[in-house]
Amino acid sequence: MRQNGYSNINIINKELNVMKKTGIFYAINTKKTNLIGKEIQEAFGENKPDIIPLEEASTQNFENYDNLVLGVSTWFDGELPSYWDELLPEIENLKMKGKKVAIFGLGDQVGYPENFVDGIGILANLFERNGSTIVGYTLPDEYEFEKSLALREGKFLGLVLDEENQKDLTSSRILAWVKNLKKEFS
């Protein structure tokens, strides 16, 4: 039964703030990203998303979720880590229309200020080309860097974490970000 263009289930989900099926994708073999991914999962509370290790992920895993949280660090001179690079050919052919994608990224603003968290921008562009909607934007106010592919219209395309220089801000940033994501993912 439809009412004003919404099914009754959609109306109930919005009223109850029920989150759609969510998966967190990142390489579990990377120490810092793995710890951050688990902390993000815990921050969701009782509706914890599934963790899908990139080392075992297939395109079907991406298709199985309405909402995706992607974890990435930026390597060298603004490159994706090899675990994402290996999946790119398959991901480029995915049809992701209607899916929401949030990205968290690790970077070092002091050591790599000219390509700070570029991995976030690279993934955001790829998933947008496939029809996804990027959510979870954050402000760059507390960071000092020169350039970043993760920056668009004055905002980061996801959650930016600098474990090298601002580790003390990580937990509060995660909690604020996840609080926002829970609304955007409903």
C-alpha cells in the first residue's frame, strides 16, 4: 500500500529510525584501519553493521548492502593501497544506484600535506560514477595540509583521521560521524 509516494514500510522505518543493511569494507590486515573499522562498528550501537574484509570481498558483497562504509588509507604519493587497487577493475563495473556510501580515511597531514587522504577522493569518485550517493561529509577545519583529492566544495568527502598527528581526536570524530551516518543511512 502506498501513501504519498512512500510505502508503509518506508514510513515506519523513518519513524523508528531503522537503519538499512550496512556493511563496513576495509582491509583487516592493516593494523590502524582495522582498529578504526572496529571502533566505527561499535559506535553504531545495537544496529552494528557487518564487517567485510577486503581481502575476501567480491562484487556481490558490495551489492548485498544498501549502505556501505569504506575504509582506506592513502599510500605514497596519493595512491590507493594495493588491496583496493586489486578490486578496482571489478568495482568499476558495479551498478550502485540507490546505495549510500560513506568513506573513512587515514592520512598524515604533516608527512604528506600535498596529497592528504587522497584515497577518500579516489574512492568517492569511483563509487559516484557507479551511481552511489556519497554521504558523511566532514569539515577540514582542524587540519593543516596543502592539497587533497578528498576535498570538494570546502568539505571532505568522508571522515578524515590522522593517527600520526591527531590520535587524541579520533574517538570523538568517529562518534560524531557515526551519529550523522545513522541519520543519513535510515
